[in-house]
Amino acid sequence: MFKIKNKSALFFNTLRGIIVFSGLAVCLQSCAHNKSSLTADKSEPIITLSSAEDPDGDGDNKGANHFPLTRIATGNKVFIFDPNYTAWAVYDAEGKRVNTGKASGGKLYCPDVARRCTTISGTFKIISKRGPDCISSKYPLETHGGAPMPYCMFFHANGYGVHGSYDVPDHNASHGCIRVTPIAAKWLNQSFITPGTTVIIYPYKTK
């Protein structure tokens, strides 16, 4: 009877040892895996919106899920505005998308001039640009001009252009120009758009 009890005790002690050893092995393997994962994570670059999709740093990435990441390369930089989505995108000469943001184009109808004032559609080229002191020579009508248009970039002889504005709603609200945020306008003017940059304005969808 004594021998049997000792054998039972020996068996359970051996079993306990196997369980403890197995648990320790699993723990060591798990810890090693977690350590290697942490090391791998630290070695990989952390991509943020500011560095990847928002080079102007204004926190505005409207259009990022609307405009494609690439388009056919033309050998020229391209600015695109979609009045139906009220957003813009720019592409480099190789066709890679560089930045996107919110925008507001011309209204379907402007009561102060009693006519349609949508942004002209088609493909154009930037013909001139000015700095932070750019102002309208026509609006508001009551003062015969003076409306701030910082960092304006014109693409048509009739005065159509892209410029900064502190009023960029999620609908078309201008007399024909394309409003973008002041930060975006400065970045576009100083870091991307040059005379000759292609400008593409999508046509308005009729309802």
C-alpha cells in the first residue's frame, strides 16, 4: 500500500512538472514573439495624414476617397476640381496624386448679377498667379471690388481662378472662382502650381 501511494505521488509530481515546464515554454515563446513584433513595429515608418496625404498640413483630406491615387501621366502637373463633389486634387507630372482638399465653385445662379455663375468646365492652363494680397476687381458689386482672394491662380482670361477663402462651404457658393482654404491656397501657390500647370474642371451634373 505504501509503495502504491509513493508511485501515485511520483506520477502526479511528474505530471505537474510537465505542465509547469510546458507553460513556461509557451510563455517564453510568446514573450519572444511580442518582443520581435515590437522591434519590427519600431523599425517601420509611421505614416501620418500630414506626411502622406496632406502636405500642406491643414488637416483637410476631402477628396481622398473620391479621386484616384494615380492617373495617366502627362508630363505636366495637374489641378482637378469636381464641382459635384466640391473637392480638388493635384497630381504630379508622373500622374501620382499629391494632395486633396475641399473646395467651392460657382453657384448655379447668382441673384446679385441675375445670371448663372457656375465655374467654367474644361481643360485649361494657369496663366498667372499672385500672392497673399490678391483681391477681386469686381466683387463685391457695391464696392466695385475688394473681396480678398489670397494666393489667387488664374486659368482663364475672363477672371476664373483658384484662390484662398475663409468661406469654403460644402456646396458651390462663388461667382465662378474655385475657393479653397487659405492654407491650401498658399501651398498650391508656393509649392505646386506654376504658370502652365494644367487645370481640369469637371462639368456640373444636371439634376
